[in-house]
Amino acid sequence: MNISEAKKYIKDSVRIYLKKDEEGEYRIPVVRQRPIFLLGAPGIGKTAIMEQIAQELGIALVSYSMTHHTRQSALGLPFIVHREYEGLSCDVSEYTMSEIIASVYDVMEKSGIREGILFLDEINCVSETLAPSMLQFLQYKIFGRHQVPEGWIIVTAGNPPEYNKSVREFDVVTLDRMKILEVEADYESWRVYAKDRHIHTAVLNYLDMKKDDFYLVETTVRGRNYVTARGWEDLSQMLVLYEEEGLPVEEALIGQYLRNDRAAREFSAYYDLYRKYQKDYRVEDIFSGRVSEQVKDRARKAGFDERLSLMGMLLDKLRQELKENGQKAKRLKDLMNPLRAVKEKAQAGENAAGLAALLNRQADGREQAAASLASAGALSVEERQTGRVIVRFLRDCAKEIVTEGIQDGGGAFSLVKERYDGLVADYRAETEREQERLHCLFIFVEDTFGEGNEMLLLVTECTVQADCAAFIGAYGCEDYVRHNEGLMLTERGDVLLEEIKELAL
């Protein structure tokens, strides 16, 4: 299966394992909750999907790599205690709590979240002294003398032996206690994740043309050559930062992330070409409706790879802008509840000082909740950013109430409402700009390519990409409706796929 299928299977399994009966007992007893074992090549996104699952389910996540654990750190250290048994005094060996299990309790204490996922990576690379204890752990969720807390689901991962010399083959008895998912590198499923994470457009455009370069592991006379999903994502982040700083991106830098000479050389050549396309086509001019006829004429005469790169740049910018627009709408919506509370207090006669204190308490509560989720690994980047914006707004309003010397609650609420209405007005103006920019994009594609495959790509993106679809659903887009009806999307999509296959892309 691919990584997307594995994510869905794990997410469903976790939900089932956490299902309780009317008495509050888990429907599947702990001893029958088979740990999940993700078996797949390195760098295909096993750890990333665990973070996504925890965030989507609102549960905690504790991750450990088993490669550095000894028997002592995993099971605990022995110590002597004095006991009496039926009048007989004796010294008995006990064990300190496992570092791994202690970390689960730490997260529970800091976050207040009682359920989660304990993710153990490289489980098939445990040390020789620790290996005999794994059978007990996999069935009874016990390390040493201490059990993993109830409500914590065990997910493990490892690499096949051909990728890791340290791998120890599990026997049948051990394998029979796990649910084994064999995961393969799959570009199409990773691409969905990559678009959401804003992986650099040059990376996606290149891989759209050369899918075989998405994941490579080769053995040569010079050693192992490899390219992984992790390598592409890390390279993407580096490209963004280098561009922000105006630094040249050379093949030597690319080769640090793509450990295959041919792939590094070919992507380096493509990246230089991509940067040239950026400069020549002036994407911002297209969105603002200032594109020249010379640019349109060049696009019409361009080869398939150049047109694909151009559309990739345009669609990436569209996705980013509409995603930011959606995030601003969500922040405005999230602010409604705390502002309603301020309004109710003002109507009840609360003075300005009391309302300022309320705003600060609301900010404190949100910061504490965010800190709890972050400590549990259950807070996404978008949620963190949204929380910070809301907290800043609440604190700024509270500060302004004090500095303006407002005394009565009605005046304080009027100030808060004025600030909020200002945000709403800014959002509406920005939304109108985005509608006009989307119109300009459709006009450019229509004037340049007509109802060709480029228009099909644009309409498809607006249909399947969540942020684009949400924007159009909320505010409409006559261009989208017109071209969507005219293109007969499904039939044209099949034709496009056949053309791509013929081009050996």
C-alpha cells in the first residue's frame, strides 16, 4: 500500500482501539490491541503521517527511535528494596520506570490529554540485549515492570533488511502479535501531502515530469546512491530560504539532499530553467492583469515542459493566496466567541478594567491550551499560527483599553468592536482582490491556451484543491463555472492522462 492508504488504515485502527463501551471500558482489551508495524523504505513519510494522525484525532503523540536504546534505558535500572513475605525478610530487585513509559506520563501530565499514540521507530533494530523483551512489550504493552498507560496505542515502524544492516528479523511468534503494513514509495500520494505543505513548485514540476526520480536506491561501485521523499522535502525548504536570501542554488547544495549524481545534476539544470521561467513570465503581472502580449505569445509557442512549469507556478501561487485567505476567515470566526463574552459582560455592567482583564484571561487560556496541545504533539502549524494571531488581538485590545483611559464597559466594547470590524473590512477588501486576481488568471489561460489542457489543469485544481474549492464555494467564480461546464471535466481528464503517458512523463 502507499503512505496515504497506510495513514487511513492506522487512523481507523486507532479510533477503533480507543472505542469504549457504556461502562467506559475499551471495547478491545489492551492485550488484544495488536501494535501496528509499518514496514517500508526510509524517508517515505512514516513519521510525518503519525504527526498528522495525532493532530487530526486530537490525541497526544510520543515518538522514539529504538536504535539508541539499551536494555537499561528501555526497561529501567535495577535497584534493591527490602520486603517481607509471610514473616520472611529479604531483599528484592526492582526496576526504575522505563524512559519511554516515563515520557508518556510526562506528556499526559503537561498536556492533560489522556490518550495518544506511542510511536516507536526502527523497532526491528533493537539491541541484542533488548530483543527478548520485545515479545512481552508487543503483547502486554509492558517495558520492564511498568505498563504503557491505558488509552495509548502502539504504532511501530522499521526498514526492510536491504536498507538497513542493523535490522533483526522478527520470528513468527513476534510477527503474529502485530498488524503489519508494507508501505511503498508512491509519488501521487506524496504529492497530495506536498501540495498541502507548500513543497517548492520546482520540485513538484520536476517530479511530475520524472516520477521515477521520486524515490531511488541504487548500489554502485562508489556505494549507495539514494533519493527519498524526506530528501525532496528538506531540499524544498532549503530552496525557499536560499531564494529569500538571494543566494545562488548550486548543484553541490542539491547533491546534499539528492544523493544520486544524475538526479542532482538533472534537477539542478531544471531548477535553473525554472528560475528563468519565473523571471521571464512575471507571475505577479499575470495575476494583476498586466501581462503583455509577448508573454502570452511565448507561452503559446512553449514546449510541454515549459507550459507545465508555468502552470505549476501559477497554481502554486493561487493555492498559497487562497489558503491564507481561508486562514484569515477562520481567525475571524474563532474570535467571535471571546468577543461575544466581552459584549455580554459589557451589557451586564462590567467596567472597562474588568473587560480588559477578561481579554487577558482569554488570551492566557488560549496560550495554555496551545501549550498543552503542543507538548502532546497534537498542534498543527496552522493552529499555532491562528492561536498566536488571536492572542495578539486580545492582548492588544486589552492594552489599548488601558492606555486610552476608557472607564465604562460600553466604551471598552466599542473599541474592541471597532478593531474587529476593521479586520473584517480588511478581509472583505482582500477577498475582492483575490476574486479579481482569480479572474485575471482565468483570462490569461483562456486568451493564451483557449480550452486546452492548461485550462483543464486550472479548473481541476479549483475543483479538487480544498482551499480553492472553499473560496469558490463561498464567493463564487463565473469563469470557473463557465469553463467547468464547457470542459466536460472527466472526459477531458482521461484524454490528458493518455497524452501524458504517450509523452513518457
